[in-house]
Amino acid sequence: MTLIDVGSGSEESLEILETGLGDLGYSIKEVERIIITHAHLDHYGLGTTVTDFSSAKVYFHPYEKDRLLCRMDKYWKQNQNKICVFFDELDLPEEVLKHFQSLVAQYCDQALPFEARQVRDLSHRQKIPFDRFTLEVIHLPGHSPGHIALCDTKKRFIFSGDLLLIKSLPSPVIDLDWGSPWVQYKGMVAQLDSLKKLEALKVKQVFPGHWEPFDQAGYFISQYFKGAVKFQKEILSLVGREEKTIYELTRETYGGMSDMAMFNYLPEVFGTVSVLVSQGKVLSEVRGGKAFYRAV
């Protein structure tokens, strides 16, 4: 009895999970395994509640371990200097940093950490046996450094986490981890590469982390690549020959909104600029604690 992700740590999520399991003739206490696709609170927040009710072990990629074994507010404090340095590089106003801190404080109780004795590491291409099929762990970073999907390579269906969704594709979240200084983690570059790997699997059916299952995965991936190329051209034209910061580029791309709302779009802009840098189309330079970008 396995759960792939468990929802956020709210009473509403618990009620929905209990109802859904009950409709299938099961209860939470019967859960034996929890597999976490990535360490975002809407995917793992209810996990400790489930392990309190059951003897379930928790499985995830080791790149997600630091966050899954630590409270969000404590994790923030441990990494605050690095976070602040990067926010300065992005040229973000201090109010945005304070807003980010308030979100951490607001949601930290919805994602309590697991205990080390409960958890197990998953590795790329590891096989997970079930009664009638086997799922293979596919490491597909981008939305987070340790993001995984679970694929039946024979029947060609996949539990895609947040890599591939029917209504939208999530931006790579600006992340602090990848077993090295976090600025080396290029989320959008990784996500594009992961989508190419997913495309090569030629899966028939997708069971995503949000919304309903769907087929025609190849079509949605191709549409995403078209959109990504179009957005890269748009950002490249905005960068131009003048030096600009990520904050300035995000403002020009999504003008007319508050700094708080603008912050939701910043990861996509930062990720796209990172792709352009990796392609040699944009140069970056850090001066006075701020990162400036210009077209080659």
C-alpha cells in the first residue's frame, strides 16, 4: 500500500485523504510506503501525520533530504545568509525578502519534518516492485533539485510529480540545494533537459501531481518547448545591450503588478536568463553585490 505524495499538512488535506482511501476500502493505518516526488509542502506536508497513524517508511531522492528532515523556519535560518545574498544579486527590494520570510512563518507548520529513522533514499533507475507492475525511479530535476517521477517503462505510464501538468508547467523554483553552492543549480536548464528525457520515454499516460490524468504527453512537451523558445526570444530582446538586473527584467516582462505578485513570476525570468547564459547569448557580471545581464 503506497502513497505517491501526500498533500499539504492541513485538516482539509487529511479529510480528503481519509475519504479517498475509505472509498477504496482502505485506511491511513494500512499505508506501508510513502514516496515523495519533491520537497514542496503541498506534496509532503501531511507525511508525518500519515506516519503517526501507520508504520510507513518514506522514500525520496537524497537531494531533497535537507528540507524533508528540517522545519521550514529552521531551514530558512540555516540558509538565511545565502538567501539574502542571492536576493541582493537579483536586485529585489527588501520588502520582497520580508514577504518571503512571512510566507515561511505562515506555512512552516503545514510541513513538519520526517525523522531520519523513517526515511529511505531513492536513486535514479531504482526499481520499486508492486504486485502487478514495477515502477522505475526517474530523476528529473528542474522544479526542484531532487524531483523524481515514477514510470512503468513497459506499459508506459508515469507519475510525473510537477514536471508535466495538463493546465500549465510550473516554473523551476529558485532553490538552495544541490549538494553544492546553490547558485550552481540552474533550474530551467535542468527542467528542459528533464523534459527531453521524459519525451524519450514515450509514455502513453501521465498521472500528474495536480489536476487530472492525461495522455498525449509528447504533444504537451512539444508545446512547452515552443513556449520556452518564444519566451527566450522575448527575454533576449528585453536584455539588449544595456545591463539589467533580474528584478528589472521581471518588471519589464510583467509590469503593472506589486512587488509581492511580481515575485511569483521571477523564477521563470531568472530561469530563462540562465538558459540564455548557458547558450552563450547573454553575459552576466556581479558588481556591488548585484548581478547584471546583457546580450552578447
